Amino acid sequence: MTATPQAFVIGDPISHSLSPKLHNHWLQTHAINGNYQAVHIRPDELTSFVAELKNGSYMGGNITIPHKKSVMQMGMNAGKTATILQAANTLWFDGNEIHIDNTDAYGFTENMNDFAPQWKNQNKAIILGAGGAAVAILWAIVQAGYRKIVIINRTQIKAQQLCQRIASVVDPKNSTSFYPAGYDQLDQQMLDCDLLVNTTAMGMVGQAELKINLDPLPPTAIVSDIVYNPLQTTLLKKAAKRGLQTVDGLGMLIHQAVPGFERWFGIRPQVTDAARSILIKTMVQLDD
Ligand code: NAP
């Protein structure tokens, strides 16, 4: 290993990643003489990047789109969550062995615990979207003890496949049931919903808005959006206007980074207002 511990985030594209700001803030806070950098790796470069890791330039790193699934096929030691979700976002060494796991579900859970601690053990959740992020959110909501989870997606077959896949890996003692549905059923499904989570890219800067009516939700429902740029998406603004409790997506991004930092640099960093502020400032600069 090099004298200065280094970690990476790989993706394609990667220049807009907030992870370097976050990890370098934590390195500074803990006076660690280390470095965390974004590395642009295209899909055809992934195998050689991973092969090079054993030469010792890095302590480990994060893996983002489009490599989260591909790294599962590369013979590294995958943790339990990554194996269930079939995607990994964190890589580290144990001796000479490379390990990977997925911390997105953990990040979502911790963020919900921070901002809506009553969210666990409720009856019904609706997840909008069935893409890469939805799998982790679904897994987090299963672990949180919900009895019924409805997955609503534009492409309904993907919602069906996601329900089937997760139903096949949950503990048989777990009594959660899974229902795929289309947006035409959303109003009806909202009537007794305790938690609504947007995991689609809709509402993100540069993307179309999610045009849904939140009127059918009960007044006690929580609305969470994992999109974090903008921080207050139109969905969250609508929910707040109705007096519903809301949870934005930035805390998930920060919490999912904690286990990796601890593995690479040996200290568990704190999720603080200072870390949030730095990322909010960075998003404003990137959008300018
Ligand atoms: P993805 O795999 O590409 O999935 C995108 C999802 O959005 C799919 O369900 C897709 O539906 C849906 N969608 C896209 N355009 C749509 C439209 N016009 N109408 C209806 N549905 C539409 O993306 P992902 O990796 O899951 O990421 C989704 C979002 O989550 C991104 O904004 C990402 O930044 C955010 N995210 C946040 C965190 C965090 O830490 N806060 C972590 C991961 C991801 P179809 O299946 O029908 O195409």
C-alpha cells in the first residue's frame, strides 16, 4: 500500500459525484493524511481496473452506475446484502482479498431513522420505481417490518420481476407481501399507505417532474424521495404543503458512505450538519 491511504469512486459518468467532497471533508475532520478521488472508468475498463487493485494503490472505494451489477460477476467476495441485491457499491481489502458489499439499504434506513424515527413496523409502503435503487429501498423496507409493499413502475414487468426476486430471498418467517402495480392504481393504493418513497429519477435536476396527486394519502403518511438534487423535490414540496412528514435523499447518500470510510481509513465518520452543508453547497456550484 502507498504511504498516503487512497480511496476511489468509479463510475461512468463520474464528474458530478458528490462522494469526493464528502470523504475529503471527513478526512480533513479526522486529520487523516488520505485522499479520495473520482476515477472515470468505462464499462470496457472495469476488468483491468479491478485487476490492478491488487497492486496496492488503493485501500478500496465506491462503485457507482453503471458498474454496481457488473462487479458482482468478477469473482470478488460479495457480502450478504450485495448477494441479495445483486449489486455492490463498496469495495475494500481484507488482507489480499477483495470484498464488496452494498450499503444503500443501510443508508436509506439510517436516514429514515434520523428524520422520521416512527417509520418502522408500519403496515403499508409504496415504492415508485423498479430500477437499481428500488431494490435497495425495497430491502430496507422489508427489514423495517412492513407487512405490505407495493411497487409501482412505468414498465410493469420490472415491478413484477422485482417483487418475485425479493419474495424469493426473504426469510420464510417474514410475513411481508409484495404487489406490483401500475401508476393507474396509485390513487387507490395511497388510501391506506404509511410510507411513499420515490426511487425513480423523476424530479431530479434535468429530468421531468413526477406528476402525482398526493391527496389520497392519510395525514400520517411519510413521503421520502431518494433524489437529492434538488434537495426539496416537487414531490417533497407537495407533501410538505399537505402537512405530511417528508425525508429528503441527501442523508441516504451520506450514510451509505460511512461503512466504506471506516473500512479504508479506520475511523467511523459522523453524519453531521456540516457534511450536509458542504454537499448542498457543492450541488449549487455544479448546477451553476
Ligand atoms: P435506474 O436504475 O435507471 O431506474 C430508474 C427508474 O426511474 C426506473 O424505475 C424507471 O422506470 C423510472 N423512470 C425513469 N424515467 C421515468 C419516467 N419518465 N416516467 C416514469 N418512470 C421513470 O436508476 P436508479 O439507479 O434506480 O436511480 C434512480 C434515482 O435514485 C436517481 O435519481 C439517483 O440519483 C437516485 N439515487 C439516490 C441515492 C441516494 O443515496 N440518495 C442512491 C441511489 C440512487 P422504467 O423501469 O419504466 O424505465
